[in-house]
Amino acid sequence: MALDSLSGVELVKMHCRLAFVYAFQNMDKAYEHGHRALELANASDDLLAKTNAYRNLGIVYDVDSKGDSALIYFTQSLDYAI
């Protein structure tokens, strides 16, 4: 499935998945997809998409041993989840 054929929340989900996979292979790509997911999620009104994008980016930062940044994204994710 090409990213070009997706829209809205589905595109956010795909970028989140790619960021997670790349977090264990290529951190530059992980950050690229994670921040793109976050950008798309913030442009939407979907709170679940925002929650997942922030959480996923927190995971990327955590895998990259950037705990302070990970905590910021995890906390933001919780803010949207509650």
C-alpha cells in the first residue's frame, strides 16, 4: 500500500508504524516518520491519532536513549488520552 493512497488518520497510523520499525534500524527515518505522524495528527481533530502519534514518538526517543525527550512525548500522549 502506497502512502500516497492514504489520508487522514490512516496516514498517521502508517507513519507511526514506520517510525516504530525504523527505531530499531534507522533513527533518522524513525524521527522523520514520527514527526510526520505528529504533524498530521495535530492537523486533525482526532484525539486518538494525537495520542498515538505522541506515544509513538516517545517510544522512538526512548529507544534512542533520549529519556528526557521521551518523557515529554509520553506526557503529552497522556494529556490527550485523559
